[in-house]
Amino acid sequence: MHQLWMIDDVVLEIVEQCSTAREVSSLGRTCRALFPIAMDILWSGKFSIEPRAILRPLGAPWESRSAGWLQRPTPNPRQLPLKERMPTWNLLKKVATQLKIRRDHGTHKEEPECDPSRFTFYVERMKELELREGYFDDTLWIDTLTLLHASLFSGSSAFSGLRVLRISVTCPSTLITLSSYPWPKLTFIGLRIQGGYALPSEARLWELFVKPVLKLPRLDELTVMGGDWGSTDNDPTRLLQSVCSINSQISHLRFEYVVLHPESFHMTPGFRNIRSLHVIGCSWHVSECALELPHLQRLEMSCQILEREMIDIMQAINAPVISHLILSIHCAPSLAMGLEGIKELTSLLANRYSSLQHFYYYEGPIGQGQEVESRSLEGFHPLSSLPLVDLVIVSGRANFILTDDDLDLVTRSWPELETFIIRSRMEDPPRASATFRGLVTLSLRCLKLQILGLAVKFPSPDEDYSEDIPKLTVQSVKELNIFRSPLCDPYLATALLIRADPKLQRLLYWGGDNVTDGPWPASFPPYSDAVFPWDIHQANQEQEQVNSSYMAHSIWWAVKHPSLRYHLENV
């Protein structure tokens, strides 16, 4: 690794072509061979280093992109004016000549000083280290373990300034070296254990992690990942019991595809002190015990569980200060939660979680050929007693009938709303839908509303809305999602939206037949279809413009050509 510093031609080329530390950093991310060279140049003192420009040490995700000076398009000299051609030709000839001289060793240059301690100098000043054991990071992992071994044998203090350490392991043996190192100034350790790999039949995977994990100086964040949905072999109870008993400072627990027996570790100090609990695809075995979580602020659950099981789990969790609740139910449509089950669940939430402010509820899609169920917001009325700031309801198996009266109730129940999204399957043609007047009322009363998404019935060109909809100036809506709303005239709809929401920055129209079409505000990271069938991810500009709906293209065209909105003057 250190022999790369002897390549003086590469170093000189980088110094000449890169003008800022950001370009050097981008170049170092292109391949592993250039990483130590760029790292050495950054710490040589030639460039003024900004915090954002520094390479993430050793655990940086390698991105397939080149440096900024390589991305600049080089103009064709024949396309330039005559007076600009000669300087460009002379410059290209000069660069080519210099490269040829270097390649032929025509000039004598002094050998650069090769000091292996420069790498240690950089390591001693690192504040954050991320190690991921995997196919693409074997080189970095081995280099780091080698450095730690050398540091232990020589008595030196490598990584003496490290504050944050994140580790991702798949085998217990690779964690032994990391747990043996003293780590003098660490303030945060995040550990991710990936199970499901082949081990000797007499050995139990999770028990082998107990000893090295307990040797870590501290543990603030723990992620335990199993192999498949509710497999009986993925039972990390002993590991969780040992870890949560020793590490009382754990703040975040995340479980994926494992079997949970909370009654075995629910009284440990580490489990009682957690602030965030994330459960994906796990089999819960909640007995008569109550899970006392006095500091829990965020709970995320996405499981293949039934209606009764979800209610039993929420009854067992006692979290008086919880503010974020995200529930995702993915089960057979015949076992889905109906209106009475939703009422019971929301009544339980209203009675037990008075501090709840952010509520997200997701339901999986129905199978082909099954009838769409029609619902109203009646099942969520018990939540009106809570001070909700975010309310997001997504259903792939039901059709939520939202009217102007429902929007009026929403504005009176939650005047502090900042995010309000109702997305479901739609009947064709829809029986009832909120009108544009209801949309304006919602924007007018909820002055803090920034993200809004619902199905709206827009007026036809024959209807006159100019007298009923004044020009508003106090609205704060910045992102508006319109789901399967028939538009008779996209120009009129655009003019009305701009008039009702003058601060609108992003307008998304989803005209597809499926609730899974198009991007969606990111509440969950994108996992497998079995867990998140809606393909949830952050909407970006490219995805907005590639929308397949004709109406969406019409709206974007009307927004980009304001002079052609012929209805704007009449509204």
C-alpha cells in the first residue's frame, strides 16, 4: 500500500490537474489504488482542506465517478473561433510533450521522500471510521486489521483521536481484533451483525458473537440481521440478553428477520434505555410481560403479523414519551386489519401514547382479482386527541373515500400539521372525492402544512372558481402530490394550484392505476418487495420528469411555459 507513494508521476499529475481539495477527494474515490495517494496529497499541506472535502477514512464507499477535472468536457479545437484555436492547440501539444517526456524518463526528478509514518499521521487524526466486512471491502478491512495488529505489538497509539466507530461483521472471528484494541477516546460504536452464513453444525451463530461483543469498550447502536422470515434458527436471545445487560448506554436497536423473545431481556438496563426500536420481518413472542421503555421515542415495525398480534404487541409496549410511530402490515388480504381493528388500534394509541406526533400507517397490496375494499377516515378519528404533526396513510388494498367534510375535520383536529398524505387504491370511476375547495380550506387553516398528498376533484372549464378561491399569500405548502385525480384542463388546474399555494416548489401528479406507481416520500429505506411492496424511495427531479402520465406531462409543460397558460388571466 505504501509503495504507491513512490509513483511520483501520478502525484505530480494530480497536483497539476486538481485545483481544489474537493477534486482530489473525488479522484481518490475512483479506485483503491488512488485512495492512499489522494489521502497523502490532502494532508501534505498544499490544499486548504474543508470538512466536506476530506476523504472518509478507510471505510469510504467507493463511487464509480471521476474527478471534477476529468468530467469537464474538452472543446473540439476545430469548433472554436479561429483566434482561439492556436492557444488551444499549443496547450494540448505542450501537455502531450510533457507526458511523453515523463514516460520516457527524459527529465531527471528527485525521488520523493517515502515516509511510512505519513499514513500513521493521517490515521491518528481520524475522527470517524466505518468498517464493512464484505466482498467489496476486503482490502480496507485487511489493511485496518493489519494496522491494529502492528499498533498493539509496537505499543503505538493508532486511531488515538477516533470518536465514532461503525462496524459491520458477518463472522465472529473478525470482531476479535477490533474488540481487543483499547480505543481510548471512543464516544460512539455502532455494530451490525449479519447472520445466516454457514457455520459448523454444532456451533450456534449468535452465541459465538457474545464474547467479542462484550469486549467492546461501549456499544451505542446494535443491528441484528437474520436470514429469512421468522426462521427458528435465527434466535439471538442469548446475545441480546448479554449485550443489553452490560451496555446500558445503547440508544438504538434494530432487528431484521430474527425471532424475538423480549421476556428474556426486557428488564435489562440496555433494553430499557433505548430511544429507537426498529423491527423488520421478525417473529414476536410477547407473553404476559409488559415492555417498559420509558425513554423510547421512535418505534418502527414492519412485520407479517395479524390484526390481533399487532394490537397485542402495542398493548405490551409501555412507552410514554414515544413521538414517532411507523407501522407496516404485510399479510394475506383475508387476514388484513379491517375497520374495527383499525379503530381498536387507534383508540389504543390515543389512550396510551399522548406524546405521539408522527404517525405513519402502511398496508400491503391485495392479490390479483380481489375486490378493493372501500373505507373512510372513521377508523382514524380516535387520533384526533393527539397533537399530530405528520399523518401518512398508505393502503394498497383499500380505497379511502376522502371528502371535504373529512378535510374539515382534519383541519380542526390537527391545526399544526406539517405533513398530510392519504394514498390508496381508487375506484373507477370514484364514488366521492375531495374537491379543490376542500384543498384550499386545508391549506388555509393548516398554516404549517408543507407536504400534502391526496386525491382531488378538479373543476372543469365550465365551472367558475374565481370568486370562491381568493389569492392566498400565507400558505406554506412546498410539495403537493396529486393521486389519480381527473383533470379536464391541466392549464386550469395548474393556475388554481399556483393561486392556492403560492410557495409551491414541487408538484407531482400520479395518474397511474396502481398505488405502487412512481416515487413516494421516504419513510422506510427500500428493502425487498416482501417487506415493502410499494418501492418507497426519495423522489428526485429525474423521476418526476419521466412520469408516464399524459396529464403529468401537460402540467409540467404548463408550468414551464407560463405565457401559454391561457386560462390564468380568467381565474
